[in-house]
Amino acid sequence: MLDIAAALHRWSEEGRDFAVATVVAVDGSAPRAPGAALAVDSEGTAIGSVSGGCVEGAVYELCVQTLQDGRTVRERFGYSDEDAFAVGLTCGGVIDILVAPVRSEAPVLRAALSAAGRVEPVALARVVRGPDGLLGRALLVRGDGTYEGSLDGSPALDRGAAAEVRALLDAGRTGTTELSEDGTSCPGGLTLFVESSVPPPRMIVFGAVDFATALVRAGKFLGHHVTVCDARPVFATRARFPEADDVVVDWPHRYLRNTETDERTVLCVLTHDARFDIPLLEEALRLPVAYVGAMGSRRTHEDRNQRLREVGLTDGELDRLRSPIGLDLGARTPEETALSIAAEIVAERRGGTGAPLTGSRTPIHHDLDRAPGAALR
């Protein structure tokens, strides 16, 4: 639901009643990950998607019905080979959908949409399995640990749930967690589906070169907050990088040392100049970030690795470096090169191999195999 929070917050501000269908569990191959949502308002307007088209019509009708009767429901959709037109996923997977009305008497859901629409760190936890009458009960947890709403009116359960949800929020994860009915983390009593909404992950592009212009566009397309950094003021200008969120004139290693990064941050080093690369990579490869890639030929890579060893980096730290940067697409142009870099970032994030799917027996959705029921944002 929070993946379309900005649009739903506008609906809420306009006083519209609407219903939201959210993917809360996935088994096998499915087009959309947990957290994907489809919303329908009282006029029949729809936004979002839960399946890329396979079951959208049936889910739309569920939303309409939920708006009429005010009931929260959970439905399962799977593959059907008995009738080519049956409601089912053609990809062979199974998805569970939670459909909930959002009206004026749903303050927790509206507060979650408002916070997510303002890009504040917030997590929304909803009961997707448990005792009768609790389905859809919601708890909103903010970045500072405060919370509002209640799962069943029990302070102990709410405190325990808030602690579990905060852990998922801190990691920027969307997924499920299980609690006992007394609020402890023992499974069996309640299953909560937790949607985390956090500021977009950072991509920092070091080197204000032609390839950086295309990579900025690719980074924005992937949903990153993109910063371009270069020590040369004649190149690091807003005119050259109008689509970047930030353009910084500073020595790359100094900027990296003083800026905020986290485990979702992507660092792309395009300078291929030892004056910049060595001190920068010495900093970068010791940070807990998602990806560090550096441009350059194989000869440049070998020379760079030797220099990095001389300044004290270990083999384990050097193994984190993606160099030469990008997947082997035969790229030539800046746009093609940006595509190869973006593809490697996605593969690194999702656990993909980068190999063609044609003729392959590998899973299509690797991240769901690595963390069942959860999806990284």
C-alpha cells in the first residue's frame, strides 16, 4: 500500500473513500513482490497493480465489494490450467492479497499514507493471520520508535509488535513477522505484514564525465536519490547534470567520508584516475554499502588493486569491488554503459546471475528465494 502512498495521500486529502488491495505473501514466481498495491475509489478509479495484469480484474471487484460492505478480506490467487480464462496467475505462482477499506474512520491507515507521502521513515503493520476479528488491524511505527493504533487493544502486544516492526523499518524491509498473542516474538499467534517506507536509496556517482550523465538518468529510473561528485568545478555543474538530485564539488574521498550512507547505498566510481580512485575506494570498500563499482580497463583494474593492497586493503575488502564496472553487454555508448551498470546493480541487489533467462533453469525472482515472504526496497 505504501508503494503508492503519494497518490493515495492525495485521495485522502480530497476526502475520498477507497479500498486498497496489497500483496502480503508470494509463493513461487509472481509478477509483483509483497507490498505491491492496487487501489479503487468510490468512483471506480483505479491506480497501482498487484499482478501486472493476471488477476487485476478480480482484485478490482474485491476492492469494489470491500468499499460497499466495509469488510477487510484476504484472498489467494494461484495458477489455473483447467480454464484458460480462469482467475489465476499465468506465471505459476501464488499470491495472497489483503483488501482493506480506507475511510475517514481509518486514522492509522490515513496517517501512514500521510507520513509515507512526505517521505518520512514509517512502517505499517497489519494482521494478516490470527484470531477472528483481528484481520487488518493496524499499527503505525515511526522512525523514532513511537507508534499509534492497536492490534487488539493489548499494550503488551502493541509494544512487542512495535519493537519487531521497528527492526524491519530500520533495515528498510517489507515482509512478515510472527508474534505470540502476549507480544513476544514466538511464532504461532499472529502474523503481521509490515510495509516499510523509507527515503529512496542513494546512488553517488563519482566523476562528472559523459558516462555519468547517462548513469544519472538510469539511477533516477531505478528510484535512487542521485548525487554527482567531482573535485573539478568546471565539470561538476548543474547545467551538465540537470536530472541529478545533488551536484557536489569536492574531493570524492572527502565527500564520501562526510556524507551519510547505509546498506542500500550504491557507489559508482567513473573517474578511472588513480589520484581520485585510490583514496576514494580505500574509504568506499570499508563501508557497509550495497554496491561499489569502478570504471576502467582490466589493466587499470589490476593496477588499481595493487595500489589498494599497498594502502592496506584486504583481499576480502577488494572482493567487494565490481570492476570493470557493469555486466558484459558489449556496451559502447554512455547509454549502453549506464544500462550495463544499472543491470549489475539490480543483479547484485536481487541475487541475479546476469545470464540470459532463455534456456536457463535458474529462478526468475532470486530475492524471493533468498528471503521468502520478504522483499528489499
